[in-house]
Amino acid sequence: MLYLCLRDYCQPIKLYLHYRSAMIQYKLIYFDVRGLGEVSRQLFHLAGCEFEDVKIPRNDEQAWLELKKSTPFGQLPILKILDAESQNEIEIPQSSAIGRYLANQFGYAGKTPEEKAMVDAVIDQFKDFLVSQKRLTLAVRTKKSEEEINRVKEDIVTPAKDTYFKILKKLLENNSSGFLVGNDITWADLQISDNLTTLDGLGIFVPSEEPILAKFHEKIMNTPSLKTYFEQRPASLL
Ligand SMILES: N[C@@H](CCC(=O)N[C@@H](CS)C(=O)NCC(=O)O)C(=O)O
């Protein structure tokens, strides 16, 4: 009886949800690099949700300065969410707020409050590491001498990396699923895997020296709903 009732209600609910999701239009605006916009792009692909992927050319300073004036916090990424029915539009700034919002919408934020807290903790750990990584990417981007780049690596990035990698390896060793938190992929896996791609390019993550992290990275890069996206996206060091 209960089944019959649920069955009668499920179809209209499904149709309504489908109709509502078609009414919601997403636009992600970031620069033409992976950087702080990439996890959100991956979340859309993982969920199979359409979105407009607006990429501002990094070298078009004029275009950016023009846009900057109208952004909520003066930086990118931002996510615009338009309800086509009511014409109501909201804008979310800050990469982690966007990632967390999309992960919650699509079911990749962790299954329980405790998992969600651990997923957030991994994201915070990544953000802590990013402070030191930024000094290296700045040195690379501003074409500092090889000597200067190596000094930044040795003095700042390597000690931070040692702590960060130790934490990640411990999480992976204690979780038989192969993911960082829980039994399924979360946006923390996407964020860390993407960061490993960057660190590989910068010579900080050497897969042959870090088998646990290399296996994890490989697993995420082979996620069926993301594989084609990874193969087709433009190459970008950062
Ligand atoms: N905490 C912010 C940082 C955003 C940020 O640093 N954005 C940079 C690009 S990665 C930016 O907009 N730079 C241009 C500017 O500041 O004018 C976030 O996570 O979204």
C-alpha cells in the first residue's frame, strides 16, 4: 500500500525536480586556467549538470579590470545562479563557498555531518598548503631565476608539503575505499587530486616517490564521468 502511494507520488515529484533543474542556469566565471575554478568545473561534469564555463583570458587585463568592478568580492571565481522562471539571479564568490555549495547540491559533500566536517577539514588543509604553494607559483609566473625558484621550493614549499602529504597519506591508509573521506568520491578528492596534478607539473609531487598518493591520483583521474573531460580540457600548468 505504502509502495503504491510512493509510486504514485514519485513520478510527479521526479518530473517536478527535472522541470526545476531545467529552470536553473549556472554560469561559472574564472580565468582560463585550472586554479581555484577547476574543482567547480569538475563537480558539474561529475554530476552531469550543464553549465556555462566562462573563461576570462589571463592576459586580457582590460577585460578583467572591467569585470572586476561588478564582481561581489573583486575576485574570481564566481558562480551565477539564474532561476529562469522567476528571473532571480544570485552570485556566489569565494572558491570554497562555490565548491561546497555545488557539492551539497549534487551529493559530493559527504554523506553525514561528520563526513562533511572531515571533507571540509581536508579542504582547509589544502587551503593552508596553498599559502606556501602560491609563493612558488608567483616565482614561476613572474619568471624568477632558477636559483630563486629552487630557494622558494626548499625553504617554503618542501616543509609545508611534507606535513600536507603526511596528513593525506594517513587519511588514505586508514580508509579502504581509496577515497579520502567515506566510501564515495567527494569534492575533497577532486580538490586534492587537482592539486597533485599542479604539484606534479611544478616538480613537487613525484609519483614514483609517493605510491599512496600516486594510486589515489590515478583513481580520481580515472573516474568514469570525468575521464573524457580530463582528456579534452586544455593543458594548463596551474
Ligand atoms: N579566497 C579567494 C581567492 C580568489 C583569488 O585569489 N582569485 C584570483 C585568481 S586565483 C583573482 O581574482 N585575481 C585577480 C585579482 O585579484 O584582481 C577564493 O578562494 O576564491
